[in-house]
Amino acid sequence: MRGFALLAAGAALCALPATAMAQSSTISGTVQVQKGTGPQLTCTATVGLNGSTPETSTQVTSLSLSGSFGLCSTVQFPNVPHSITQGGGNFTVNDVYARTYITGGDCEGDLAGTVSNGVVSVNAVLPEVDPGTGDCTVIGTLS
């Protein structure tokens, strides 16, 4: 009876659509983050993806910063998931909202970069939300 139950469970798994069994992944790397004329922080960025590689992903499922003696965690990204637009080596995370707790004013926009062989390079400016507070810059590489 137990063997039959295992066989039935295996058959049910095989019947699931391929998208239900898609693998997620995480990439991370060092990024330089700065808000306006505030301090430039060297952070470790960790990004959750809904695909097994950056090239096969359509969404960012999580996004966080750590490092610089805890200062990086004061920049947060509260609104996930974010869709990814890509093609021709371009890789853009759409509509990212960055909440900055130390430097006044937040930022919002697209994180644009490139992707090649599982490596995402970002060199982006997120425009300021509150006029006069300065844009946010994010530069780095994740894999």
C-alpha cells in the first residue's frame, strides 16, 4: 500500500505544469550605493529571482542590502516582487522603490544594467522622490 501511495505522489508531481516546478535562485555581489551627496556605502546586495538564472528570470522576488557596519540595511526595498525586462544583454528591474532612512527622501525608478553568463552588472540612477534630496545611485556586479 505504501508503494502505491509513493507511486501516486510521483505521478501527481509529474502532472504539475513546468512553471509550478520552476527553480528560483539567488544572486549577490558588491554594490556602491549613494543617496544624493550622502555617504557612499559599499554593500552586499542579495537578490532573489524566480528563475534558475538571471537570464531565465522574469521577477525579482526579494532585494536587500547589508554591510558597512549596518548602514546598508537602512536602505530598504519594500515593494517586491518587481518585474524584469530583458533582451539583447540588457537587464532592467522595473519600478524599484528605495526607502532611505538616514538620508532624507526616497528614490524610485528602474534599476538598469546588463546580463551575461549569469552575471548582472548594474549602473543605475533612481530618481529622487522628494525634490531637492538627490537621486540614488547603484553600481556593482552580482552573480
